Amino acid sequence: MAISVEQKVGLFFLAALILLAVMIELVEDWRPFEDQYPYLAYFNSSVGLKVGDPVRIAGVDVGKVKNIRIEESHVRVDFFVNREGVLREDSLAQIRQTNMLGGVFLGLDFGSVESPLLAVGGRVQTEDSTNLDQLISNLDRNQDRVLKPLGDLVDESREPLAEVVNRLESIVTKIDEGNGSLGLLINNPVLYDEMIATSTRLNQLLTRIEKGEGTLGKLIADPALYDNLNKTMLNLADLYDQVKAGEGTLGKLLVDDRLYMDAAQTFANLNEIAANVNQGKGSLGKLVYDDALYDDFRNSMARINSIAAKIDDGHGSLGRLINEDDLYVDAKTTLHKVEKSVDGISDTGPLSALGVVLGTLF
């Protein structure tokens, strides 16, 4: 059976595609124009890492994993980078995850600037990282230790929590039924009306204050009060400056040392007088400590009281003068006679006046 030209073209095209796929698979890592610097690293585990996975420094692809094999109870990973002088002796290699779906790569860091460069083909230090499988394994191992106490805590708190819920339900029921102050506040419309009325009054009061009505309103809105207060503060400041400068009585009292010296001298004199009095010196000291003066004073007061009693009883001339009306009448009559004599003297001569006076009196 002869093959047509169209079939030949189709078979050729299919063979070309297959050959292209094989070449891509075989020469995937063949980069004739790219420098490759080989290195190696040893890991305790290389879960998820496979040949051909990228090698990255700071998230930038710089190479690929060439080979993975077991060597002396460790996993040896051979890889290359396409840049020279990027790895140092303290650089670290880690197997890191690309995403949560399981993709991994070999991550490298630059190392410290002080560390020397790592020779090509050298061994890179490694640091094991926790992968998803290890996290799940650790969670499986620790779930009993973590979740069991939590379950015990929930079991222990079940009854108290139920009791708290019941009490809260009871409180909410009472409030809903209007019991208690909070229930009345929520359910009683009178309280709501009173609150509205109070709010209205407060608004009215604030409006009046804002308009400057009343004492408080004037205190807030009237600038004269501020001016007066400002003037008062200025006057107080002037007064303070005067006092501080020693002007006036108060200033001299605070600044002048003579007042202090005079007061100190006065107190010293008073102390000296008090000491003399305590020692019985002087009249005041004798008056305080000498019993004879007290006895004489007491006897004198007794005599004065006796004399006053006699005068009050009408004894003696002074008593009669105070208590009897006859002396007052006689004195009044004598004064009338003297007035008549004075009136007659003005109309007569000296001798006649003397005779009149003598005649009037006798």
C-alpha cells in the first residue's frame, strides 16, 4: 500500500515532535554557554528534594541540583551555581518549601562579609529545616499532650459554665420582664420620658449659658469678666513685684532685716522679763511669788468691800450723801438762794450786794 505525500508529511512532523521532546528531556541541563561551579552539601534528610530542583540565593535562581545520594548515613546533595564568588565558608544551605503544596528548593545565603570565599567544589554547611511532614508528625506526637489538658479543662469548666449561662439567662429574663433597676430603665417608659425631659432641660440650660444668660452664662460669655480678671492678675503681679522689691509695709516686713532684728530683740527682752519674773525680781516678780503682796491685796479688797457695804447701807457722811434725799433737797434750796443773790448783786452796789447775800443765806 503506497503512502501518500500527506501521510509522509504527517509522519515526518510527528517524528520531529518526538525527537524534539527527547532532545529537550536529554539536554534540559545542557547549557554550553553558562558557567557551572559545583558544590556539595550533606543533610540528615532531603524530603521532597529531587534532581533538577532549583538552587536559590535570596530567592534568585542561581543553579540546580545535580545529584542526590546516600553517603555515610547522610544525604549528599551535589549542585552547581552559575556565579563565582557568591558562597563563603560560613554560608548555609537549607531545604526550603516553595509553597504549601510540597514544592521545595535548595536555599543558600551569602554568609558574612568577613568570612573567606568558599573554594569551588567545596562543602557548604547545612542547617536542617522543618518540613510539612515533620510538622504533622510533631503535631501527632504532641496532640495528646496539648489537647488532653484542654479537654480536661473543658470538662472541668462545663458545670460552672452551664451555671454561668443559666444565671445570665435568668438575669436577661428579669431585665426583659422589667424587674430591678435595669429592667425598669429598659421597660418603663416613664423613666424614658424623664430622661428626655432632663435632656431637654439640660439643652435649655446650655442654650441659656451659650447666650450669656445668668451668672454662669455671663462668666463664660461676658468678656468684661475676663478683662477684670486679667486686670486683677496684673495688679497682683504688680503687687508681687512691689513686695518682692521691698516696697510698702508688707514688702518691708518680708525684705527688711530690721523688723526681724527688732522682733528678735523684743522676744529677747520678753524672755529676760519672764526670767526675772520667774526669779521673783521686780514688782511683777514679787507680785507673782510674794505671798505678802497677795495677803495685803486681799486685806485691801476686804476693806474696800466693807467700806462699800457701809456706804450702801447709808452709814457715814458719804453713805448719807448717796442714800438720803435731804442733802439733795438742801443743796437744791441753797442753789436757788445763790441764784437769787446773783440776780440781786447786779442791781445793787457792793455793800448792798453783800447784805443781800447775807440776808438771803441767813
